[in-house]
Amino acid sequence: MQASGYTATAALGQARSPVQVSVILPVHDAEPWLDECLGSVLQQDFEGSMELSIFNDASKDKSMTIIEKWKEKLEDSGILVVIGGHDSPSPRGVGYSKNQAIAQSSGSYLCFLDSDDVMMPQRVRLQHAAAVQHPTSIIGCQVRREPPNSTERYTRWINQLAPDQLLTQVFTSNGPTVIMPTWFCSRAWFSHVGPFDEGGRGVPEDLLFFHEHLRKGGGLVRVDQSLLLYRYHPGAATHSVLETTIWTHRVRFLEEWALPHWATFTIWNAGRQGRRLYRSLTAGSRCKVVAFCDVDENKIKKGFYCYEDSQERPKPRVPVLHFRAAQPPFVICVKLDLTGGAFEDNLRSLHLQEGRDFLHFS
């Protein structure tokens, strides 16, 4: 379905032979970055067939002028360019734009690209090779952040997760362990999982797709090379999603995906975040919480946490223990990489297995 404006167009008279990879590029007011972004598509060293599928989501700047300029250069190099979009007064959102760009494309594999990011020349080649080997996985990669000193902890987390942690750390506040701007997957698998939610601004369409991907048994693979310049700026779409919205989706997925495997569990952190998680759980999940644990002697001396807002009578009183006296499994509500290594040392000292004995929800 097209909104008011214009339909997808490709080069006139150019035969639509089978395409191996479609680069999926939603665009909304991307004038400051588009030249560099589109130049990186041209620089790909992939030797198979490629197309670039652009959906312009009601841009009001000079994005379309830049796109038309690059269209000829890209097609001269053998990259088919398909352009769709609409010129309604308001944008329809990232989820809608991605779905439209995918619908008008034809490649067997999809390479997602944000209009403010820049691909390294080997990105499509290396991720395509990985996707062929892992047809039901989302393929990601390491990234280089721009500006370099922005979101240092998050960037370190993206790049340094171990292969098994791509699955065990899917509940953290960082979101998908393989981040959306690096996604690459087969069209067949996308069609099995998708499409993206089209709720528009404020909807975490990547997180919702990621959860559905995991529900359907999808895998997660990261190419351990930096294949994307991942730009940070205040106008990025991710900033439009409220933390409370993300929190709600995370809690519900934790309850659906992890907690059914545990008869009981302990929340590691008797402070604000641990108590917030406890209060956010359904009554059935709260009943499984046997204790909070902590290192703060003041919290431990109190002996218990009373859930004052509960409608239950008597009100639930959950013991607060020192972490060494507590029983796994743990749902950990302590931010990683913020305690000078003290928390990580404490966790390692218990010789637990991530996924089986504990999960991070920080």
C-alpha cells in the first residue's frame, strides 16, 4: 500500500533479474548524512547482485534531491535503485517505511541500513556469507560509534558480548543484543517473523520484531568485524521511544521467555531497580520471588521488603539477604560496568552459569 505521493520506481527498461541482496533504506529528513550513507552503498565489494530499496517517509528537506543524484551513480555501477515514498504532511514512522522498502524490493537477502549510518565496504559480502550459513538467524556485526566517545558502555556491550550472551542478555535495557542498524537476514525468514509494527513514533519496532524472532526459534550471529559507522545524534528515531514503554515490553518478555523455566528466583538488587521489577511482575511471577539480595548492609539489616501497594492481605514481605546467603537463579538488576568491577567480581565468585543460574535485567 502506498500513501499519497508516488509509487516505487526503478530504472526504465532495466530487466529485473534475480537480486541476491536488497539494501533496505528508510529515509526521513536525512539530508545531513545521505551523501555519506549512499556513498557507502556504492563502495560495497560484494560481487553478487545488489539493489538499493529506498522509501522516503515524507521528507521535507533535500533528501530526494540527494537520492536522485546518487541513483544514476549507483545504477551505473550495477546496483538497481528502487524508490518509493509519500509526501503526506506527517511521516508514517520507521516500521512502516521499512515494511514498504522491503515490499518494493526483490532480493533474497535483506541488509538493513539507517540513513545516518555508513557501511564499511565489506559489510554486505561478510554478512551475506554468514546469512547463507545461518538462514534462520539475524546477522549483526560490530560497530564504530560516531562521535567516538558517545555511549561508550553501550558500544562496548554491542561489540564484546560472547556468542552465548547474544541469547542470554536479551532482557537488558540495552535492547536487542544484535542491534537493528546492523541487521542482515534472509527474506524468507523476515517474512516468517515480520512485518515490523507500524505504530509509528514511540513504538520500539526493532525490539518487538526481535522478541518475535526469538519466539519463533531464530538465532543470533555477529560478524566480529566493525562493519558499520553507527552515528549518535539527538534526532535519532530511538530517542522517541519512552523508557517506560521499553520497560513494559522487557518485563513481559522476561515473564514469557525465562521465568516459566524457574520455580523460584531471587532478585539481585534490593534497591530501586530491583523493587521496580518486583512491582512490575504479574502476581503469578511475584509469587516466585523468594528473596532480594544485595551487598548493602543497611538494606540487609532491614530484613525484608514490604510491597505496600499490594492488594493482597497480608501484604507480601520478601526477605532481603546478603548475596552469598541467597539461592540462584537470579534476575540481576545491577547495571554492568558501573561498580569498578566489584559487582562482576562478586558474581564470578559464585561460579554460576549465565542463562541457567542468572539473567541480566539491568
